[in-house]
Amino acid sequence: MEPADKFAASLSLLAPHADGGLDGGDDNSDEVWIDVIQKMDGIYADLLTSQVQLEDKNEELEEAHQFIDSILSSMTDVLVVCDLDCNIKQVNAALVSLTGRDKDDLLKRQFGDLVHESDVAGYHRFCDSILDHRELADFELSLTDANARAVPLSFNCSWMRDRRNRVVGLVIIGRSVGELKAAYSKLDKAHQSLRETQQQLIFTEKMAALGRLVAGVAHELNNPISFISGNAYVLKRYGQVLTQYIDALESRADLSDLQDTRERLKVDKVLHDLGSLIEGTVEGVERVSDIVHDLKRFSSKQSEPKSEFDLVPVVNTASNWVIRSAKVKPKLFHNVEGPVLAIALKGYVHQIVVNLIQNSVDILDTVEDGEIHIGYRRENGFICVEVRDNGPGIDEDILPHIFEPFFTTKPIGKGTGLGLSVSFNMAEELGGKLLCANRAERGALFTLMIPMKEEG
């Protein structure tokens, strides 16, 4: 029984009867009064408790209302709450400020009354979407501001549900399209700046790697240049021989004298060697040209288009450069048979391999009988270039951080911490991956995965 009902029942005991006494008779009147008073005390206590609880609930409700009002007031986005007939049930200060109407006036209107006359077609599309029970995202619609001008907003709408999970209305949130465009513009500029910084890091790492490779590149250039120089010296001497023989021909000497001159000058040998000398010289020039082209590609900031090419010579050149420039030269093994075709950027592949081989060389600096093995395999549409060494491997605690920018275990001045990070990003730009793991037997294994040429 509720406290109020108990109170009413107790009062009925005090009502006078026809005989002028109280209920229960005169003999029991004292006991009745005591019982009534006790019940009254209990009811009064219940009433006090209920009053306190009611006041607490009212205070909590008031705090909740204030909290919600403060949130609505602080929102810069427009908020409109409507029922299913688009009658406005709640708005926030941002909408009041935008429309120039007070809150009471807005609560008497429909959402369509706020739409600018120039965007009636947009409002019809909005209504059609609501009728189809579709929630809207980034829906542009123009509202009328205080000066009767159209203000384009980007709206997001979601359903409002009651405690039984029935749809009872709409919650509509709008943001100025101008603000969104400004935010997108800032985001685009930030992204562009990040890409430029990334490209600068790549170029910086290229220059650092190129500095380390100068000795190896010089050795690579020295071989064909020495070959060209030797051939040029021989060709010069052969030119002198041919000049003497031609002078003898022009002097119209006897045939016997010409034959003696021909044999003395060894003209037949000169003519026999001439073709191979010229061919060898051209081959040496082409080799020098290829090395210079590799250097330009490696050091250039400009990116080349992706193309199909054989990975083997690119990997060989990159790895040989590093080994020849190393103070302590580990043994290098190329495990490959025939060409390995892939779709990629030669410059990127070249730099990645340089960084991987350089990393292995640094690890093997204090290892006796250091070895680096380069192998190839195919896996799920990728060409996998594997670089394995017999070093101490990578600490398991370090392994998850190996591709993070500026992370390095080398002493200060020995490494930038960018090589593997730049290589990782380059591999992703190629549409591939760069993986790292420890070998079961010993050492580290880096795997560069590059999209392979599709067959057929």
C-alpha cells in the first residue's frame, strides 16, 4: 500500500460513528489512538523518505537538463530534432543564430520551412530518402539565414528511437559546406606536405647511400674505362700502321715492295683485330653509359614510370656497388637461373637492394666468414627477392620496430635510421611489401615482394 493510501486509511479510523464513539468502542479507545499514532508516524516517515527521493531525482533531472543544454549550446554544428512529420521538436543555439528566429518560433515550424526557396528540389530528395527509411550522410541542403540568403550545409541524419526501440523522429546535424571545404583543403595541404617531406627523406637517404657507394661505383666505372683506354691506345697504333700502308699505296710502289710493306706492318693482323677492338670499345662505352644512367636514376628526385624489366642485373649492380665500397667485404652469392621479370621502378628496386645489402654488410662487420645470399622465388603473384646473411640476427624485441623511421641500433654517426624505413615505404609504393624475419639456422632474412608480370 502506498504511503498516501496508508495515510487515508488511518484517518478513517478517526471518523466518528453513529453512537458518537470511535471505531472499536470506548473500552478500546486508548489502544486505537495508540495504534493510529504509530501508523501516522510510520506514514510520515515514508512521506519524508519519498520526498527526499523525489527531490534527489528532480535535482538529477535538472543537472541532466543543464548538461544537455550546455552541450547543445556549445555545438557549432546545427542541430534539429524532428518527429516523423518533420515537425521541429528541439533545436540548438547554432540554428537559432543561423536563422535569426527565436527558439519558440522554431518549435512551431516544420523543418521544410527553414529550407531556402532555391533548394526545394533538394528538400524533396531529402523527404524521399526519409520515406524510404534511409539514413543520410553528407547530404547538401541550403537553409535560409537571418538575411534571407541561402546557406549550404552538409547534413547527416539518423533515426531517433523511444525506449521500445520504435522510430519516433529524426536527429539532423548540419555543418557549413564552407567549413568542410576549408577543412578538406587544410587536410589536403597537410597530406601534400607529408608527401613532400617523405620524398625529401627518400632523397636524403639516397644521397647518404650514394656517399657510401662512391668507392664501389668508382671501381665499377674503372673496369670499362680501363678497357676503353687500352683499346683506344691499340686503335691509335693501328691507325698509324694503316696510315703508313696507305702512304705506300699512294706512292705507287712495286707490288713486291707493297707486299713487303704489308707484311712488315702486319696489316692483315691489324685488319683482323680491328673489328673486335671497335666492338669491345663500343661495349665498354655502353657499360659506362649504363653505370652513369644508374647513378642518375639513383640520385634523381624525379620518379620514372613503372616498367617491365629483369630484376637480376639491377640487383647485381646494386649489391656489387655496396660490396666493393665496404671495408670488410663479405662473400656475396647470387642464386638465380635466367631472367626474373617484374613490373616496378628500377630506381626504387636499386635503392631498396642497396639499403638491404648495406644493412647486412654493417651487421657482418665483426663476423668472420660473413656471407650474403641473394635468391629469387615466386609467391602468389609476387617476385620475392630474398637477402639472407649469417650474422647474429635481430633481437626479438627490436624486430617489430625495424621499419620505424629513425630507429637504429648503430652508434651515433654510423646510421641515419632511415634506410629500412624508406625502403619499406618504397616497397609499398611499388604495390609490394618488405618483410623481415630471423632465420632458424642463423642470421636475418629480408624479403622484397614485387608484383610480377602477369602471364598470358
